[in-house]
Amino acid sequence: MDYCKYHKENPSEEISKPLRSTNLLECGVSDWDNTFITSLEQEFLFEVILAANYLDIKPLLDLSCARVASMIKGKTPEEIRKQFHIVNDFTPEEEAQILEENKCFEDA
């Protein structure tokens, strides 16, 4: 609600895509939006993404997805698993196969 009330009078800024930085302020996000989105607990952030998508609030969807992207950007797979509480259930062989199949994306 706070987001919609604020942006009724204050248009959203365009967020750079792909993100240039993990700091959303460097990606076109306003101070107000940055404070709003970074104050959300991770679990609630995902609920906001679902709600923004369902309600077709594109600026909020873009902002919340940019927040998640900033949480992932520059991290190793293990750091991402830890951040999002993801269990690695691949066998070493499966993981090696996936890494080999996706080698071309390593420097992207």
C-alpha cells in the first residue's frame, strides 16, 4: 500500500537492465524506492513479487525483481544457495555435467 500511495504522486524511475551494480541507487532506483525495497524481509519480498505480478503493477514488479537480482549479482552458486536457503541436491557427477554444459555462460 505504501508503495502505491507514494507513487500515485511520484512516478517511478526507470531501472537499468541489466543491473550495473548491486547498489540499486546506481541503477536508477530512487532513494525512497531503495529504502522501501531493502527494508523488506526476504520472504515478504517474494510475496511482493507475486502480488505485483498478479495485480499488474509493473514498476513494483521491476523494483522487487531488481532487488532479488542485486542479491544474486556477483555471487557464487554456493553463496546464492546460502542466501536463499537452497539445498544442493545434485550429485558431484550431475553438478560437473551442468557446469560443463553451461561453460559458455561463466564469463557472461
